[in-house]
Amino acid sequence: MSDSNGAVHYDPYDWDIDADPYPTFKRMRDEAPLYYNEKYDFYALSRFDDVEKCSLDWKNYSSARGSVLEFIKLGMEIPPGSILFEDPPSHDLHRALLSRVFTPRRMNAIEAEIREFCAEQLDPRIGTGSFDFIKHIGSHMPMRTIGMLIGIPKEDQVALRERIDAGFHMETDDEMPTASDMLSVISEEIGTYLDWRIKNPSDDLMTELLNAEFEDDGVTRKLTRDELLGYVGLLVAAGNETTTRLIGWTGKVLADFPEQRAQIVADPSLVPAAIEEILRFEAPSPVQARYVMNDVVHYGTTVPKGSAVLLLTASGNRDERRFENPDVLDIHRKTERHLTFGYGIHHCLGAALARLEGRVALEEVVKRFPTWSVDWEQAKQAHTSTVRGWESLPVFTP
């Protein structure tokens, strides 16, 4: 998109850009690899190498004031335990505790249940001529999975997801969101379950975190209530939102590339590679914000201490300097790495879980529905400042 003078223009809250940001991202990479937005007072980096290097350099590009632009600009107080919004040493302490949860053993143990969640939703749609990738899979399976891991009662999971979705949703495309709804909803809802779990311990993550003891500056202690709220809230929000978007993009992208979908149907062993390529092609979390701790220089321009910088993950994943024909889906692509799950200390702890859920969802879909086409009259894109994807994605099936 261009401004009145023909220069590239990028606004993360503009719904027209959000609908298809890739032409704008390409212009940014080519014409303004260090971009500045005067209205919202932020810089943006769009090339793969820049996003990767800054993601690794937490001393200059800090997450401690939030990894969402409106958190940084509004000076929001970040609750303890939100490891996405922390730097070392507190980040390392909290991440080490959480890493106990996302072990290969635990992930393998839940695959059968994830598959069962998908079957419950998809089997009734056989022979009906349609289903919705969000309504019938994306809004159920990720929340059911993370709810099961954490210990949120099944009957409350859908309502919790709907409240979190409302907190992320942008009402207009011309102003920065307040961001307060996001944190308040999570804190209020999770607090209720936390109080209940204290009185009713079980074999789940919430109980494990309640009982966890660790060394902090030579003192053995447990997590505070605020830290627990931060931990569990982060898992519920991040574990639900991003995987829901991945499932939606899987439906949309494979409808756009039917010949590659046919290859997957013929050879389901291609599913893991297909999910990896979809993660590159349509990053569910396309932008990460950082607070600049010291003056830094990019492309001959000084970005002053105290600035906000957006790292455009989705742009880096389409950078021609890194990937051949990046705007084409290629499930046979030998991608060594992409930016979707981040780098360095903030590499996504739930990456294995997201890959597992994406793989199982696609396997279960193609078993039942080898072809589909999007019902564009009913499809609706969601607009948030943190994740990108579909609010509804109904498809026609044979």
C-alpha cells in the first residue's frame, strides 16, 4: 500500500492491509527495509535476516515491556509469569518451569485424544456437503487440548475461548486497540479456575504449577498467585489462538493449491511437511514487537533507545533473499528453518504441540474430505493486532 506521495505505507491496524499484507511487505523489504510509521511512532524490520538477528538479541530488543505494540506504547503493566513479556533472568526462571510441561512424552500421550476431538466434530459433517474449518475444528480442538492439559473443565472451555477471542478482536481499523481487555479477561477467568483447582487438585498443569518449587536467588519458593495467573493465562491465550489460525490457514491454503492437496490425500506421509510449509507461508502470529534498550543502527539510520520496533515474521518468511519462490506453497520445500515460532530465548515452547495439532487436524480432514472449496460468501477474516487468520472458513465438500 502507498501513501499520498507513492511511498510504501504500512499500518498494522489497517484491515485492508491485513487482508493481504504480502504486497506491502515485499515493498517494505525492497524499498524500506527499516520502515517508520509516524502515526503510531514505531519502526519495522521486514527482511528475514533482520528479524532473525533481532529476535536473538534480547539485550537490545527487549520483550519486558510486552511483545505487542499497544502494550509497549501504552506502557501497560505486564503481569509476572508471562514469559513472552520477560527478559532474563526472570524469563529463564519462569521458562524452565514451563518447559517441564511441553515434553515429547506428554505430547505423544495426548495425540489419541486430539484425534478423537477432531473425529467428534468431523464425523457428523460427512455427507452434509460442507463443514467449517474454524467452527468445527479450530474453535474446538485447540481449546479442548490446552484445556485438558491445564485442567479447565470441558463444559467451560468454549465460553472461555469466546471471551478470549473478544478480547483480541479489533472493533475498528483506524485506531490502536486499548489492549486492556485482553489481560483483564484472561486474569478474571483464570483466577476462578485457579481458586477451584487449589481446593480440587488433579493430574494437570495447573496443579503441577501450584505445587512446583524452585530456587530463586538462593531461596526455595513456589509461584505467587500473579505468576500463576500469568503462566496459565499465557498458555490458554497463546495455545488456543495461534493453533486456531493455523487450522484455518490449512483449509484456505490447500483450497488454493488443490494439486498439492491431492498429493497429500494420495500420500498422507506428506502431512508433516505440508504443515511446516503452511506455517512458513501463512504465519499465524505475523508480527512481534520489541522495545529498543540502546541506540541501534539499521540501514544507516539510528533507531533511538526507547523506540518500538516491529519484527515482521510473516514478511521474513516470504523474503526472496531467503526462500526461492516464497509466494508459492511448496510442500516439498526443504526449509531449514522459518520464523513462525520465533528465535532465541522466546522460541515458542508450544511449537511441538502446534505441529501435532496441525498434523492431526489435516490427517483427519483428508481422511473424510479429499477435496473442498471455500464458501467465500460466508467466509470471514478475523482482525486482531496479534494473530492473523479466519473467524469462519466454511467449505463445500463432495
